[in-house]
Amino acid sequence: QVQLVESGGGLVQAGGSLRLSCAASGSIFSRNTMGWYRQAPGKQRELVASITNSGYTNYADSVKGRFTISRDNAKNMVFLEMTSLKPEDTAVYYCNAPIKIPVFGYWGQGTQVTVSS
């Protein structure tokens, strides 16, 4: 079974914080690097943060220092802690394993993050 379920989005004022969660099936999560992507209206989906199975992280310049990605390998979950949110962070946020995207071609429903100015 292939499954990704994102949650935790919402409406927040600029400067606020949110914590996103993603529950993934083992077929996607197990031992794979996981990433958080976002897609704003009229824009392409972009990778904003990634974490390897061993915990090495990488961030897009636009979120570096504000977002923190983490994972719980026992529960097949990945998280994104977002602080100092800006209106330009408004987007639908998705999680996925980059290496599995061409294999399954699957995306979850995403979670909407809206940051008001």
C-alpha cells in the first residue's frame, strides 16, 4: 500500500509558527530520504527540506534557519517545524521520498498553509 497523509496546516499570521506532520507507508518511508515540498498557486512544486534516514538535513535557502525537518523512523513519520512564517510561505505542503516519486508517481492530498500579513 502506498500512502502519504499530511496534516497540521492552517491559517497563521506572519511571524507565527506551525508544525506539519506526515504519516507515510513503509513502501515510501523505509530507509529513504524524505522531503517536504510546497506548491504555491501558479508556481511549480519545490523541495524545501529533506532528511536522510540517518538524520542529515538539507534546506532550501528560502527557509534555512526558519524551518526544521525531523523524522520518527519507528512510526514512519516526518515533521516540519516552521517558525517566523512569511506570507510567501503560503502554499500547499506535501511530503514524499524523492527517490520514490518516479516509481509510484504518488502524492498525498497535502496540507494548506496560509500566512497572512
